[in-house]
Amino acid sequence: MSTAQKLTNTYTALQTVNEGHQINQDDWMTLWCSTNWGALLQPAPLSISLLGAILILASSTADFSLIDDVPEGAPEYKWQYATRPESFKTCLEQMAGDGSKAFETAQAQMEIINNSTSDSVMPKLIKEIVGLIIDGSKEDIQSLFLSKINDLKDLSKKCLDAANTTDSAFANLVGLAQEMVLACTYVQGTTEQAIDRNKVHLAVLDQVKAEQAASIKQAKAQVAFAKKSYSKAESGFYTAVNDVPSGWTLVGMEVVGDLAKGLSSALNAAVSYGTMRSQGAQAGLNSYSNLTGQQGQTAVAPEPAPVAPTTSPNGVSSQPNAEALTDPGTVGVQSVLTLVMAMQSLLTGKDGKPDWDRIRKTSDSKDSQDGGLYIQAALESQKTELDPSAPFSQKLSPYIDDALVIIAAILKVAGSSASIEDNTLEPQVAPTEQLIMNLQGLSTSANLVLQQPGSAATGPATPAPADQAQAAEASGAAQLAVQSAEMKVTQTRANLEASRGMYEKYTDELTQQQQAITTTIGNITQTQLTDVTLAHMLPVLGTAVGSFTTLRAQFSQLVQFFDHVASLLNDVMDPSLTDWIHTLTSAEGEEKKVAGITLSKFMQNLIYTGMMTPLKVSMLANKVSGVYMSVSRQYIIPAQEQVGSMLLFPAGSTAEDKKALVVKLQKAQAALAESTKGTNNKISALVLNDQKDFNTTITARLNAIENALKAHIPAVTQPVPAHVKAITNAHAKDTARTRALQAGVNPMFTLQSAF
């Protein structure tokens, strides 16, 4: 079998595992793991149980004022959420009512999202748009494309409005709960605490406003980043038309693929910010931490959600963070890796020896254009794109410097008499191989930050396997071409394995927390109802704040996801759609080519890539909303309906009346404990079943990759290379430590210490 045929078979096999629906599933599974959907289920029954517990405890106490019963010297402040703060019990009734409204709102709005994102609605529409891009006639594109995009906008807005409505309902509930806890803290506390109450009040109750401001600022940065990435992809294609040596077809193909991948990464960056927003909301921005229940403590301003320092061997955190998600180095590392691998082909691409004809220009024909100077210029251009203040750019910049030193040495030898000896470039081989490993590690970190697989979906601008194989053979870089493809598959394997491992840890953590919740509710419901004080109720109420906050964080994440889809369609794609349609349907789009790929095909690929983001979001939102609705119908709404009747009053003022009330409350306590235990067990079983399905799906995907490629790329049967595995292992460890830090500032996870 000829080398060309072997390569054709290899690329054909690669395309069978990189089809659009497969990469979308890889994307979705990575994102599904990061959202940790179990956290959406856990706090809802807990918060209802806690509210029921506090109502039972309050029933056995006398009412008091949250205004009049504070120590002297406390400054006045405006109540923002409680309608009648002069009565603690009335505030509790308001919380029960607001809770009912919030959970009913969530049920209704999640149904809207679930219906809108079902297979027959949003995904179907996106597939129609993609089909139109790929197979539609010029007339169909001109007449139908914009109309279908507008339909997608309407659906996205519908989902965004539903998510915002739910988020607002729980934001108000969180605000009321926090306001009550702070007021109760000062009723119980000292004058010294009371003097500082205004600072605490502002720090906590302005949390939503501060978070919204930060989200708006970051959203603007993400839109600007996505716009720039679209523009860069388009301008990058024009640059490649003029600069890529036309005889170096393989490199041209890789450059075009990297441009599309860079755009996909930029769009994934904005989706990944949803994880950050959720973490920030769940952690309460640290504004609530250690501000209640302790005497003489000074209020502090809100801070970002804590993130554990990285243990990654390259020193770059793979946790989603604002700096990395708008860092040009994050999306540019793959392009630099491609250039360095092309440089490696100059060193060893001709039967293991330097490709002198490609390194230097030997005639006036563009087909023999100087490959060495092209790489040098392209690397220098990449360096100008970096942001010196951003984490990936800081790491990538010295790698580019190293590459520039190597290519300068290659060009120096090529222009001297030493080029008659093939071994004169041997000193540059080992540094280049090490640089490739370093860049592979950094690329792995970038993919983890962006929550995406290493492989890109086969799209309109993906050359046919035979074309790729012929280009690889003609350039004398057949083995290096396979190495490049192998690395992308390796990163996909590594990310899927990391997702599976992290999800297992999340599930273990969730199961442990469910057990802790059962124990906590059991402890609460064993509290004697004859001598209940505010000191007994305050920890319960504080934990309710944490559970409401955690629940709201999940809805905030959905807001971010659909906000990104809306921004993508309205702010990024809209301004250029008319021009793109003109390019897609004009003769000009068929004239400009890089490695046989026309401008029209590349523009099609950009729109195709753009459509993958709303498709991924719709898949995730459909799963999240469906799971929530199932749990809500079975456990949340029925439990919430019972809570409103848990604040009881004695029938009269006699001792017998009070004893009768205690008996009723004790029965209510026992029923609440039993109900919570049953709900937690059922949710734990649901989580475990989903983990089993998740593991099965990922294992099936990994097996499919191995079976399709093992005859052509034997390395897929081996463990993921150590330098890549070290990155994903560190990511799993860093993620667990980050979650622990964020849980530590959420009172939901600290209640047991009060009992």
C-alpha cells in the first residue's frame, strides 16, 4: 500500500470520529460535567426543609421585632426586601410565600426552556440552518437564511427571558433571607456589632448589584473578544492567501483549520464564563462569609469567588477565569503549535533530514516560496497578538521567543555553506521536540479552561481525506501530519477522561453532602421545642441563605449561557451576515483559495462554527431543565406546598393549649425529618444513575475512537501521554480544591458546626 493510500485511510478514519454531532457531544459532555448538575438538585429540597424547620422552631417562641429589638446605637437603614420587619414571624411567612413563588416560577420557566430546546425546536432549527449553509443553493441562502436566523433569535430570547425571570425570583428570596439573618444577628448581638451593621448590610445586600455589574462588564468583554475573533478569522484567511507558500499545502490546511478552531474557542470562552458566574453566585462573593454570629468583627467588602492556586506543571491555571477567557493567547496557542510543528517538518520532514528546498527559496516560483521565512513572520505576527497581562499570553510569549531563536538558527545555516551537510541542523531537533511538548501541554490547559475537546468538527472547510493525504505526502511530512492529528485526538481523549473522573468525584461529593443534609435536618428536628431561642434558629436561617444562593447560582448560569447565544446572534453575527451571504453566493468567494479551500467554503465554516454554540447550549439547557422539572414535580412543589402551614399558633393562652401545640410541632418535626431523608435518598439514586449513564457514554465514545483509529494510529490504544495527563490530573485536583474553597464561604456547608 502506498504512503498516500495509508494517509488517506488514516484521515478517513479520523473524519469518522470527528463528525459534527460527535464533537458536539464531546463539547456537551465536557460542559455538562463542569456545570455539576447535581448541585441544582441538592439545595432545593434542603432549602424547603430548612424553611420548614425554622417555621416549626419559630412556632414555639414569642414573636419579636427586627427593628425595635436591636441594641442601642444601631444606625437606621432602609429595608430592601422585608415588607414588615417589625415582626420576625411575618418575615418568615413572607419568606415561605416568596419561596413558593420562586419555586413555582422555576417550574414554569424551566418548562418553557425545556420545550424551546427540545429536539424538535431549537436543535432542529439549528440543523436546518447548518444544512442550508452546507447544501443550500445560492437562491435558498439568499431567501431563507436570515429568516431562520431571526427565528433562532426569537427562541434564544424566549429562553433568556425565562432564565432571567427565574434568576430574579431567587435573587429576591436570597436578599430577604440575608436581610433577616443580618437583622437577627444584631438582635442577638452586641452594640459593637450593631454599630458596624450598616457596613455589613451594604456589603451583603449590594452583592447582587455588584455581581450584575461584573457580569455586564465581562459580557461586554466576551462580545468584543468574539467580534475580534470573527474578524481575525476572516482577515487571517486573506493573509494566508498571500503568505502561505502555495506548494506547502499541508500547512495551508492546518492554518485554515486553526483559524476556525480559534473562533470556536472564542465562542466557547463566553460559554465557559457561565461556570464562573455560577461559582461567584454560589460562593456569595465572600460577602456573607464570617460576617454573622461573631462579636466585634469588622465588615469587609465582597470579593471574587475563591480559586485554588494551580498545581499544573506549566503553572497555568485551567480553572475558568476572566483573564484567561478573554486572552488571545488562550485561543492562539494551537496556531503557534501548528507553526512549530511545521518548523519541525523543515528539520526532519524529508526522510528524517532537513527539507532544504522548503526552508529556503530556490526559484521565483511561489510554489517554492521560502518556508523558513514564512514561519518566522507568522510567529512574529502571533506574538503581536498577545496580551502581556493575561496568563496564557505570558506563558506563550517565551515559547514563541524560543521558536524564533530556532527558526533564526535554521535560516542562518540555510544561507551558509554549512547547508550542504544534513547534520548541521541536528542541534535544533531536540529543542523543537521539547517546545512541541510544552505547547501541547499549554494547548491542553487552554482546552480545559474553554471546556472543549481537542478535535474540531468536520466542517465545510475540512479538505477531503485524499487531498490531505496527497498534501502530506507531497510535502514530505506524512508522519508529522499524522502526529498533528494524533495530538488533537489525544487531547480529546484526555479531556473526556478528565470529565469522567471529575464527574465521579462530584457525585461522591454530592452523595456525602446529601448524607450530611439528612443528618443536619435530623439534628434540627430533634431540638427541644420548649426552650427554643433565636440562637437555635439563626444557624438554620443562615444555612437557608446558603441553599437559596446555591440554587440561584444554577439559574444564573443558564442566564449566562443564553445571554451569550443572544450576543452571538445579535452583536457578533448580525453586523456581518449580509456581507457573508454575499461572499457565499458570489464568484469572488470561489476565487480566493488557501490549500484548495475557497473563501466561500471558509465563510460557510465560520457560520457553521458559530451555530455549534447555540446547539451546545440548547442541549445542555434541555438536560438541566428536564432534570429540574422531574425533581420539582416529585419533590419540590409538593414539599413547598406543605411549608406554608408549618407556622402554627396555640389555640389559646392556657398551659394545655401550649402543650397541645408542642405535640403538633413534634409530629411536624418527625414528618419533616422523614420526608427529607426520603427525598435525599431518591435524589442520590437519581445522581448515581446519571453518573452511570455518563460513564457509559464517555466509555463508548473513547472505545469508538480507539476502534476507528487503532489500525492507523496505534498510539490511541496506549494511555494518554504523561505530559498531557499531568495537565488533566492537575485540573481535576485544582477543580476539587476550588470547589472546597467556594463551599467554605457558603453557609450551606457550615450548619453542622452549630449543633
